[in-house]
Amino acid sequence: MWKDIHILLLGEPKVGKTSLILSLVGEEFPEDVPDRVEEITIPGDVTPEKVPTHIVDFSEKEQGEYQLCEEIAKANVVCLVYDLADLTTLEKIKERWMPLIKDCSMHESMLPIILVGNKSDLISDSKMYEVIPIMNDFPEIETCIECSSKTLNNVSEMFFFAQKAVLYPTAPLYSPQDGDLKPESKIALVRIFKLFDKDNDGVLNDDELSYFQKICFSTPLAMQALQDVKNVVKKNCPDGIVDDSLTCDGFLYLHLLFVQRGRHETTWAVLRKFGYNGLLQINEDYLRPDLPPAPADTIPQLTMDARKFLNEVFSKYDKDEDGALNPMEMDDLFSVFPYEPWGSEVLNTVCTNSKGWITRAGFLSQWMLTTFIDAPRTLEYLGYLGYSALLDCASQAEAIHFTTNSTTHATDENNRDIFTCKVIGVRGVGKSAFLQGLLETSENTKKSKHSQVSVFAVNEVQVKNLSPVYLLLHEVDVSDLLAAGEGSFLCDVVCLLYDSTDADSFQCCVEVHKQFVVGSSVSCIVIATKADGKAVKQRCALQPVDFCLQNSLPPPIAFSSRQKSSTSVYETIAEMAAVPKSSTEHQTSALGIILKIGITTAILAGLGYGLYKYSNTFK
């Protein structure tokens, strides 16, 4: 909203600009009228819209063209005054003042104009018909009013209209030439309609309309008033009511009616509830509200209310109730976004069904991953889904809280339930297959040929004696680590993968462990991949079993992407992360453990969320 409003009065000499200002302030017609009065400020508490208002007079006798352009650039609205008893002053508005204002205005959008016919006490009949052609030629003209500074007729109303022209402008909403809402305003209102359509059936029933009224206007809508609204729509918009429910066409017609009847504030109240500004763009501070400073050793995580909301979103768009979102349902979901937020990598990041469609578990996992890696992005996405408006909370920042390391997550929302594991190994060792194995523990997935490779995989995993946790695997290539030098990133567990059928694959695990794990407090586990093949002796000083024994690590775990029995490895990793065990040489794994591995900022950007954000799909 505006902090204050600058109203500028312009027009030919002697049309009564100064007397209008003095009549408003003094509540009587001034006997002596100067050529110009200094800027007058009206406090917000005495104005109808509760916004401080600055009224600026202009006199050609005292001010030059440079000052005129300067005042126009500062103005939020211009009142163009003409003399009702001398219509040549009205012609000057069209010939001189409107082009001049357009040339001097520095605003991104059109500067709103109020036409003010002064000295109505000197005429017997309204001259409004003279103004209509000018209003048709200049869409920035919000309205026209006839008044008299001498009798005070419509003087306060004139300034009220000027305030409304700033706070609730017509120009972004309505096209006088077409007699219809502008495309941009329709897009915004259709999006809001979809957000209130809870059952996603294309209409707003009585309960949804009542909820709309409550959220946008904080007052319940009486049943009779609701029926009256529907009767008006039914009478004037044939497709506006279906089965006694309001269609999207009917919703748009209601807002067209509000604008045409001068009730712009009603439509703007709805738009601003969902973060729209005067340019019909969603404000950045609405989409990305500030999160409170994160305490040390904490991570961002979705609250239970946010997860409940997202579960309801999934149910809303899962029209066929098959527990997965097919491509059409995904398109429907993302129709309230200005761009498609997820790229095809998501199909290799979370659980999908046998058709390659994202399941409910996969949907929630993706949100947990986004929040963990880029919490502001989650806030933006929730903003597009209408989180703060629909839940009537201060902002979607309330959807995220910061969790500390704890193993009592089963009963306390403020404790942590997402844990990370870096999966490290040489190229060809089977890291991607290991990540996909996490996703296939609950679904027999069939990946799309068009989906892109993902370096992340996240899924819920059961931990003994605790509720399920989210396990996030992040694939890292060992050659990149060894080449990058010193660096650091956060994780709970590191998995060292070697190919049991390749004699040269384990030596790199030894080097990574020596260079980056020894001396740290990170939990570590060794995985022998391709366990369904013939194992060979590794060409290194210690064989994997002896290496693990010497370094107080658990024995190597055999893994094969072809054997379902191998899936228990993920439960082991999740338990190591969520319930870390301590020993003399293996300290407790805690939140914020720093694994000293060689990743520079560029490598992190390449392997980390730079890939995840699907930069090619963002618009």
C-alpha cells in the first residue's frame, strides 16, 4: 500500500485550482484567493482511506515549465481543473494538458487523471456530456466530477476520488474502449478463482464463496446476500451460474460490475490479499518474505501446517484419485504459477508410480528437498499456491521453521526429520543406480525417457523405533572431489561406493576417506555395488573388509540394483543419520557436521542445487 499520496492540481489560469484547495481546508469559500498556495498535507487519520495526502497547487504565474514537469513526475494523481462556465478551458485539457502530462510523467504505468469541472454554481445544467469524448480518447482519465469551490459542492468528494484513483486505479483493471476487464486483470482473477475452487470442479459452491468472502473481506456473507449476488450474475451473464454455483465467467462478471459501478476497491481488496501491486504483478516481498535469522546448527523444514496444506493441494489436483499426478493434473496444478517450477529431473528425484507419475510421497518429498536446499524458493512456490492468503496468516514464512538435531522427531514437530547422505565414488561405480534404488523401495517405477538425470534422490525411510524420516542422497563424483582441493559442505552420512567387479574402484574410496573423513566427526559407510556380479580382489593395500575393520567402520554392505533385498541399506543409512552411534574413534554424527571434501564454489554450483533448480525450465 501507499505510504502517502501526492495530488497535483493543474489547469488554465483562473479555473479555481487554488480556491478548491482553500475551500477543502477551510470548509468555506475564501474571500481572498492568492495566485498559489504552498503544499498542504492532510494527516492520514482524517482522510477516508487513512493515508497521508499532500495537495500541490501550480501557478504558471509563479512557476516555470521545469517546475511543472518536476511536480508532474512527483505526483501520484493529477486533478485537471476546467471552468464549467468557460468550456474553452476544457478544450485546453485535451490540446495542451493531457499531452504535457504524458511527456513529463516518470511513472511505469499511466498517471491517473481526475477531470474536475469547477464553478458548477454558475451553470444551470450539467456539462458532463462534453467530457465523454475526452474520456474516451484518454484511458488514464479515471473519472470526472463537477463541483463548486464557492458552495463546497463535491469538493471533498473530488479529493476522495483522487485518493481512490491512486489506491484503487481503474487503468490496470478495465478497458473503457472494450467495456471489459483487461487481459492482465482477468489472468490474476482467474488464478484467484482457481485457488478458492477447493474441490477443483470449475465452479465455486456456496461454501467456497463464503470462504472467499471471509478471507478477502473478513466478514461472513449472509445466505440471502449470497443468493442476491447469484441472481444478479444469472440475469446478466448466462454462463455465470451452473448448478447454483458461480463459474469463472460469473466471477469475472462480478468484478467487471464492481469496476463499472466505481467500486474498484472491492476488486483491489481481492487482488492485494494475494499480493498483487498496481501493475498486477505479485510483490516480491509477498513471494519471498524475510525468514527469521536461522540459529546456529539448524536447518529449514516445513511445518506440520504446511505439510497438511500441501497434502490438500495434492488431493485437490489428483482428480482421478489414483494417488499420483498425471501430466494433465500437473499442468492444472502449475496453472497458478507464472512458470513451470519443476523440470523433468524431478521424475528421477522422487517416487513415481509405474507410469512415471509423481506419487503423493514423491510430491511431499520434493517439497522437503526444495525447503532444505533453497527455503526462499519454497516460500515463492507457496506464494503462488496462495498459502498465506488461504490460511489467513501473516506470510508464508510461517510455513517454515528451523529444526535442531534431535532423535525425538516422532513426537515433536520442532525436531528434525530430513537427513543427508553424500554418495561418493568413481565414474561408472553405480552412483545413479544407488540413488534410484532409494526411490524404488516403495514403487515399481518406470522412468520417463524424457526425464533428465538428477544428482538428488529423496524419499521417506522407516527408522527402527521412530517415525519415518526423509533421506536425501546427493551424488558426488570422486574425481571432482580430488581435483578441487579443500572445501566443505554439510551432511550427516557419507557413502563410499566401489564396484565389487572392478579391481581398481576401491582405491579412490581409501583416498577420499583419508583426505576428507579421517579426523572429522562424520558417519561413514562403505557400499559394494554390483553385488550380483563376480567379486574381484581390489588392487590396494587393504581389502574393503580389512579397511573397514582398521578404521572402525561397519563392514561393507553389498548392493545390487537388481536385488530388492539390497534396499535395506537405505534403512541402515537413515538410522546412522537419525540415531548416530558414538565410539572412541567414531564420534556422534550431528546436524551441521562438516565433511572436509574438496568442492569449490563452482563444483557446488554444478553438482548442487544449480542442477536441481532446473535452470533451463525457469522462465
